[in-house]
Amino acid sequence: MDGTPSIRLARKHLTAVDGGTDPLGERQKAAQGETVAELCAAYIKRHAKPHKRSWLEDQKRIDRVLLPAWGNRKAVSVTNTDAAALHRKVGKTAPYEANRVLSQISIMFEMAQRWGFVPKDHSNPARDIQRFKEQKRDRWVSAEELPRLAQAIDAESNVYVRMALWLYLLTGVRKTELLTAQWTDVDWARQELRLGETKAGRVHYVPLSAPAITILRELPRLDGNPYILPGHIRGRPLVNINKPWARIRTAAGVEDVRLHDLRRTVGSWMAQSGNSLHLIGRVLNHSNQSTTAIYARFGQDHVKQALEEHGARLMGAAGKRPSAEVLKINPKSA
């Protein structure tokens, strides 16, 4: 007789082990990362949270795009055709976001191979898919727009939102870097803000101008909250700034200005004042010079202004008023 069912199951297990396989391990491996939803959860826990300050953006992308599309599917079943179709779908209305989705799929399945969620030879679904063409934004707040924006910011009821926006315009720091800054990061003697974790992966010391120092000194502090810009939840920072910003920019008539464009405003205004690209890169904590190169055009605008001033001086020395007169060239001598 073969014995009881439990004995027969044990014999089956031993036979499989003798044959070089581990049934329990195979079942656990099959269960691990069985679905895209499980892979997404592992990605956030094991990669995004420990290594990315912007992990919440990844989570939102997962909730908004990946889970509705593939959540219940086995991770191993996702193909290049699936990824290309999802990329096209998102790209119909948001091409830049579609590229971000594709990049996230790529890194997720790279991790999936490393963690054993899919076989080592499983082809990355995001491979060889052509991204949508992107152009670097060069939008910033102009001198003509700034008074309207200032009025709209000052009309905001939340003091922390108001001061956050002014600090963005004064320092050029990234959104998350400012929102997560704490009072212990402020060096009052040196008038600096220490940013310990930045996108560039290094500590960044932000000089604080007199207006920035005034804002920080006047900001009300909340007991039990270490953040410079506290939120509604006790002990936590301000997080919901995009919604009031949308309201403010609409009131100012600059609907196309994104929050990140306030950072570009700092760079562009510095370039127009004649500051070098190297200096601007240091102020904005850029990782490479190519990122700062977008401000080269603004620097050229400063050159144009210098030539305008030179022309005015030259015409003045020649006894002409360039705003009212035009140089007349003798056709015969032209």
C-alpha cells in the first residue's frame, strides 16, 4: 500500500527533491510577484522608497496607470506589445507622462529580473519602444507677469503656501527639497539652508538672501512639527501645494506656468543679469552643465541688452536720439 495521503505527498516531495527541484520553493517563487500588482508593491517597498525622494510620484503613476491596465495580470505575461500599447494610450493626451510611465516599467522589470519575479531571460517589456519627442521647457515668469503673480500669491489664505511660493522664487530649490526642509537645516549665522538629500545626490547649501531670511524669521512655528512648512497633519510637512498653486496661477493669468517653472525663473533672471552658466548651475545644484545650458539663450538676451545700451551711448555721442531717429544711409554710398 502507498500509505496515507500525507505519506504519499511526502514521498512525492522527496522524489521531486531527488530530481533536482524544490516544489515548495517553486510554489513560493510562483506566488512571489505573480501579478503586476505584487510587483508594483515590491518595487515601491524595495526600490522606490529607499532610493527615490520622488517615490510618491511613482506610486501615483502605479495607481493611475499601471494597476488599472495590468494589475491582475501575471508579471511574466506582460510583453513589449503591451507596453507599447499603453505608451501610445497615455501619450494621446500626455506624451511626456507616457515617457515617464515607460521608464518606470523599464526599471520595475529590471528589478523583477534581479529579484526573481520573472526569469532572468525575460525580455524587458519597455525595451526598444520609441519615446515621444520632448522639448525642454523654457517657461519662466517675466518681469511683466511678476506683479500679477505677487498679488495672487499674497491673496492666498494659507501662510505656509504663500511663503513656500516666495521661497521658491527667491532660492530656486526644487519643490520636494523645500517642503521637506526642517528648522534644524537653517544656519542663521551663515544664512544658509542645508539640503541633505537632493536630486543631485549631494548635500546642497542654499544661500539665503535678506528677503528669504525675513520670511523664515516671520514664519509661525507649530509645536511638535520640525518642518519649516508644516502641513495639516501633526508632525508632517506641507504636501498639498499643487492645488493652491493652480488657483494662484489662474488668478495671475499665467495658467501655463508650472510650479517647477518658478525654479527656472530664478535661473533665467540670473542669466539676464549677466551671471555665468557655471554660477547658475551652482545655485540650482545642477548635476551637469547640459542642464544649465537652457539658460544660455537668456544669457544671450543679456548680451543684446548690453548692445542696446552701447548703441544708445554711441548714438548719444553722435548727437542722435535712437528712440526718435533712424540712421539714413545715402543710397549712392550704400
